[in-house]
Amino acid sequence: HGRGAYVVPLMRTGGASEGKFDFPQEALRKPAFSSDEQWALLSDTDAPLDESAAAAVAIVAAWIGVSISEDVSLQAPRAD
């Protein structure tokens, strides 16, 4: 972050990601390429984990300019 990199803090995990341990407060601010809903899912401990993970993926995809499907599955493939 100090070198101009974007950070996607998974604030729901606690610790530095939620601003403790001198984590830079600037890194906790929602970037313009993230929706309010996506950003809120990063800190919502009551939200399903797959929704928070999908929000993180969507934020990174928006940052790098990649279009992803709305129904991206984050589940591991089943072993047959």
C-alpha cells in the first residue's frame, strides 16, 4: 500500500485486516472500482463466506479490468 498498490482487506477476518496493528487506515477505504455492497461483504462476519470471497474476487477483477460472470462458483470441484 505504501508504494501505491491497492489492498483488498478481508476485514471480516479481524486483526490487521480490520485496522489493528498499525495497518494503514487508507487501505481500509473503499476504492472507486468497488461497489458499496462488495466492500461491505469484506467486513460482514454474518455474510456467507462464499459471498465475501466472491466480492473480493469481483473487486480484484474490476481493478485489473477483467470481466467475470455473476455466477462464478467458488466451490472446489467434486472428486468423482
